[in-house]
Amino acid sequence: MGRERNVRYWREMSKACSEEKPLSLQPQAIPPIPEETARVARAILPKGNTFIHMRDEFGTFFRDEDFLDLFSEKGQPAESAWRLALVMVMQYAEGLTDRQAADAVRTRIDGKYAATAWK
């Protein structure tokens, strides 16, 4: 049920974006957690937390390939779909607004760790 709702959401978002400028998804391997991110996360949260444990135990829930049918074959490259989906899970789990979720991935070490966030 939840997966179907997520697929509907992504299709609607993809359609809305494609009406302006089509986005294409170029699947990429999920990068490892940067050493510095892992080191800082372990120093700040030695026992970890939900998102760190989630990434350690399960890796990532999603892969870009899971979302290929939602994107155009041609168009501007989209942001990594697996990462955006993971941020949405974190957002829902903590009851965050879109802005708060974006800020969490940029500023919180557990968000960077779970989403293998860029520097």
C-alpha cells in the first residue's frame, strides 16, 4: 500500500516536472559513506541513532533503477532518486516540512550518513 502511494507520488511529480522540462534519470551506483562522515558520525553519536542504524543494517532501501519508469529517457539529469526517496522516509519519520528535511540532510550528520550525502 505504501509503495503504491509512493509510486503515485513520484509519477505525479515526474509528470509535473516533465510539463516544464523533462528530467531523465541516469542510474548510478550508491556511493559508500565518506570516511570523514562516518568518523564524525561515530564521534558525535557513538551509539548511533535510528538513521545511522538503518543505513548500517539495511544499506539503502531504494536504488535509482526502482524509479526509471517514472522519468523521461531524454532531458535534464535528475537528482538521485534513491536519495530523494530516503529523505522523504526520514521526513515522514520525524514529521518534518520539506525545508526542514532538506536542511537535515545538509546539516545533520545522521542525515548525511544515511543518505551518503555529498559534502
